[in-house]
Amino acid sequence: MRMAVKAADAGDFAVHAPATGTYAIAVVHDENSNNKMDVAIFVPKEGFGFSRNPAITVGPPSFKSASFAVAGDMRQSIKMKYML
């Protein structure tokens, strides 16, 4: 599922899982609204974050390191990272 959230509402927003299961969330701060993650020499130019806040080395984290079980209402706190 993909969704857009206005900057004014980005501090706290709801995502509804379609069913009980294991999910991961990826967040991108699309600063120029071009619907993609802009990079400069393989380094993200825009902010990003993942559920469970896994360590980022080269490339995105594995699904296992960002995933979490959903079986009802819950919260995830995602820290945004800015490389440039």
C-alpha cells in the first residue's frame, strides 16, 4: 500500500493494516513531490525511515529487521534519517 501524508500531518498519522499479519513500513520525505527517492552518488538526498528503526548501512534494511506483527491496534515510532 502506498499513501501520501501532508507535512503538517506527518508527525502522527494512522495506517490501517488490511489483516492480521507481519508488516514493515518505509517512509520517504519527498521534498520535491516527484514521487521518487532522489539520490546523489547512491546517497539519498531526501529523508527516509523504516519501522523498528533498524541500523542503515548500504541499501535498505531487510524485511526481517523492519517488520513487526500486527494483531490489533498498535503504534510504531519511525525516526527520519537525512544523509545530505
